[in-house]
Amino acid sequence: MDYKEIATPVRTRMLLEKHGFSFKKSLGQNFLIDTNVINNIISASGITEQSGVIEIGPGMGSLTEQLAKRAKKVVAFEIDQRLIPVLEETMSPYDNVTVINEDILKADVQQAIETHLHDCEEVLVVANLPYYITTPILMGLLEKHLPIKSYVVMMQKEVGERLSAKPSTKSYGSLSIAVQYYTSVEKVMVVPKGVFMPPPNVDSLVVKLTALAQPAVQVEDEALFFQLTRGAFVQRRKTILNNYTSLIKDSKMHKESIVSWLQSAGIEPTRRGESLTLQEFATLANKFKENVELSI
């Protein structure tokens, strides 16, 4: 192994000491120090010399470095200003890397793609996501309908399990539905906590999300569809009838009307949200629009 590679304990410690860097727990900073894991991530992403890659939370550049060697261009969003000089040093050998010191949740990713990756054949997201904001990052990108072909991302194992979960399982919920609405989900590998510095409290999971040409189900109103899926899981142990009775605020609304709406969609009111498929939620949303007296 080349000792100069960033993703090694020796090189990472050298950089930490040289720049006097201390980890911020509030930013969920855990740097990868295992090149085998990084190579597996890159292999799963299918990067070519014509790929444009977006990375989120590059840290000191352990993954960025390997992306730069294989992709046409890399755009890395790093929120921590203290890491910018570190990245300037570690990425100096690569003229195809652009580091943007912005919060990915506030950044104009579409503009970044148009500015930096316009001459790439495809756009991929490859990242070790900050665990504390994994869901907002993923949903923020997916909901913008960006021209991103696929996402190969590492996250807390429990969250990763939720992305691919099937109905009537413990992990299945509104996040499962939202991600599977936009993408096909594939588990890539479990990553033990020991390959990070500092090690997190939990193991991680790498997943690949491949964007669907069309959403998995057809709905007339996406915002309503997601509102109803979230509402069905507000209290998991409650029936959808009880959850939706709490969700629908119309004072003129009677439980009987909600029962009628559910039954018109072929859904028994006594079922729990975790038992409904994507198609059933889509049918619910589309039938909701037909019941003009209903309002949320």
C-alpha cells in the first residue's frame, strides 16, 4: 500500500497533526482510513473517465483522491472551513477537483452541475455521508429531480437498512417509500466502525441508489403522496385510520369520511402504515384528490 495515500492511519494522523485539526462531533466527522473500502465504493459506482462526480463531506480527501484518479471531474461540498486548506494541500496533484465550501443542504447543486460538470457524460454522487443529516441530504437531492444517474453512499447501517426495507418489516417506513419512489436500491457492503478515525458508535452500510427513468408509481400530486406516507407512520402502532384522523385537520371532517376514502382505495382502515405497498399509497393519494371534501 502506498503510504502517501490519504486513507491510511499514518497519513491521516500526519495531516491531523500538521494542520492542528480536531474533530467536531456536531459535524459527524469520521474519516475513512481503509483503501479497500474506498476501492469497493468506487467499484460499485461504475465511474468512468467521462463521469462527473459529486462528493459530500470529503473530509481530508481520502475518497476524493481516489475519485479524482478515475473520474473526469469531481465536485466536493465541504461545510467545514477548517478543512479547506487541508483539501487544498491533498488535492493539489489533481486539477479535476473543485472544492466548494458550502452546506450541501443550502447549496445550488443544479448550478454546480451546470458550471463544473456540464461536459461530463453522466453525473454520479459518491460519498461517505455525514450520519446526522443523511436523510435530509438524500431527500433534498432526490426531490430536486437533478440529472444524477446514481448514488453510491455510505451511512449508518440502520438508516441504510431502511432504504431497502420491504412492507411489513421493522425497518420499513416513509423513508423507504420516498427513496424507492425515485430509485432502485441495492446494498453494497457493511462497513465496520474500525475503518474510521475516529470510529463511530455504529457500523455503516454502503448502498447504491439508481435513479428510475420514471417514479416507481404514478401519482397526481407528489407533495400529497409524501404527506400521506409520512402521516401513516407518525405513530407506527396506530392504524392508518387513527393516524389519518390526526393528520387531517378539517373540523368538518368525520371519521366516516376517512373510512370511505380508505375503502375507495381498497384499503382496510384497520391496517397499519407499515403494511401498505408503494402502489397502495399511490392509490390512496390519487383517491384523496377525488374526495373534494377532504383537506389536510
